[in-house]
Amino acid sequence: MRSIWNGAISFGLVSIPIKLVNATENHSISFRQIHAADGGRIRYRKVCELDGEEVTASDIGKAYEDADGSMIPITDEDLGSLPLPTAKTIEIVAFVPADSIDPLQMDAAYYLSANGVPAAKPYTLLREALKRSQKVALAKYALRGRERLGMLRVVDDVIAMHGLLWPDEIRAPEGVAPESDVSVRDAELDLADALMDTLGEVDMDSLHDDYREAVEELIAAKASGETLEQPETGGAGGGKVIDLLAALESSVRAAKEARGEDGGEGSGAKEEKASVTSLADRKPSASTTHRTPTGKSVSRSSSSSSSGSRKSASSPKSSGAKKSTASSGRPAAKKSASSSGSGAKKTASKAGASKSGTSKSTTSKSTTSKKTAAKKQSGTKTATRKRASA
């Protein structure tokens, strides 16, 4: 691997010549900018804004822009004359426990390679000292025109250095946490712990970038003139109303099934799956629960069948049905609704419809009897008049 920096590690009075090598590499796919109309490359040229001429890299210098917009030229000689002890030295300043380093400070990573045979002995000494102490070394070094903070630790048989951000470069997390007070139940914490235990550990080597692989397949297909089939996507996202406890239970069950375990044991998981309802499909009056005088929970639904039964029960023709139900203390439809599932709703609906039909039949008979009585009375009056005229 090609080194990007040569210097030495200063370890007290010990100096270890080393080479700095990048420990990471970027596998992201880069694209070129083109003119969409004809596919021509779009290139950037460095042009002086005063004379409009293009300049080469050797003609480009540094300058600091002042608050009023004026430029203050800074040369490499100016920077080189500054007292910078870490210009060619990684200066170890302390040894601290690894957990005392905030992961937020982690930046780029490098491997430190012993530069030459004489460096092998002090390099190995520092590596073994770090292993035995189970600590990491904090160090200062200069790279790319600025002084930086670093952390040295052992990776296999190599000393690695992580660039660290300075403490004043870490922003405080103000206004990030939820503002409202949220309480978490013990049952939810227990399920979260169960999910963490079920997921367990992972082989880091098995993780890979699925998106990059998809982009590579797309590029290969485009190059060969083929067309990739678009994968099916889920429904439109948006706000969701989620039963957190049920979602945790389903997650534990799914994780166990993925590992070939029985998803219904050891987690307290229920048989039903977590329901996720779109806010757009959720009606405020869709379902309400109340308690009857006997203390039983009754679920009332505003479905079309139950609303129809309520309309029938509230009509003037069904007053008899109202009286019969009122005498029992609560509507019969509510009795049927206390059973579970949609069967209870259908029973309540049928009961309401049957009572409505009964009330209509009773009303019809009453009307017929009234008409018959009126006919008899009319016939009697007609016979009396005939006798009087005779």
C-alpha cells in the first residue's frame, strides 16, 4: 500500500520512524457530469476572475478571505515558518482507557507501518505495551496543513491511528431529544431486551452495500443494452399509527423464525400480528369501548350494518322494540356486541334487523285492525239511516 505521510512516532525519548497508510477505502460509485442533450462531458476550468484566463495548478496559491472580502495571501513558506512540532512527528501525549474516547470524535483511520529495519524493535515495543495495558494512546500530528488529534490502538499485529475531532468540534445535542415526556412500560422494555437477545451478534464480514450492488447491475445492464426489471415497491409511506407493544412482539417472533426458532415461545408473543393502520384510513369513531353496568367490556363499531340497526331501532315504528329492550336494562344489540370478533357485530346487526322487521309487522297488523273496525262502524251507521228513512 502506498504511504501518504512519512514521519516518526515520538514515545518519550523513543523515536519510531513510520509510514502512514490509509486503512479505509471508498467503494462508492462516482459519476461524471454530462450535457443531457448530447452526452458531452461537463468539465471545470479554473479561471481568474480578473483577466478571465485559465490558470494551471502551479499558478494557484492560497489566500484568506477577510470579513470585508479582501484576500490576504498566505504562502507555503509562511506556513512552514510556524512553530509546529508535529509537522513530521506523531507526538504521544497520554495513555487513556479506550472507553474514555467519545465515538463522536472518530474520523479517518490509518495504519502505521514501521519504516525500515531499525524501526521494527521500538515499533513492536509500543505495540506490545498497548496490548498489555489495554489502553490507547492520544497523540497530536499534522496532516494536510493543519494539526490534528489522533488515537493509537492495536489492530491484529499493527498499530492503527484514528483521526479524532477536537473536543470543541463536537456540537452539543441541543433540541434533538424529544421535547415531550415519554414513559416506557416495563413490558415494552422486556420485549426490547428479548428482541436484542434474539437478533444477537452479526458477522461484520457478511454486511455489504446492497445499493452499490444494484447500481453496478444497472450500469452493466445499460452497457449491454438490457433493461432491468423494476423491483416491486411497497405502498406509499406516511404517518402510521403503530401499536408499539404488538410491533415488538411481532419483531421478536420474526427474528426467531429467521433463526429457525419457535417464534411463539420465550417471548410472551401473542398469536395476532402487530397491526399498522394508516392515519388516512383510521376513522375517529370506528371503534369505541365502554363498560356495561355489569363491568363487562363492550366494543361498539360504527360499521354500516350496526348503523343500520340503530336507525331501525330509533324509528317511530319500532317503539315497541325500544320498550322491550329498555326493560332489560340495556339494548340487546349491546349484549350481542360483547362477544369477540366480527361474528358479534353480524349477530348484533341481524338482531337489530329482526327486531325492526318485527316492529314493522306489528305496526302493520295494528293498522289493518283499525281499518276493519272503521268499516264495521261505517256499515252500522248506514243501516241505522235506512231504518230511519223507512
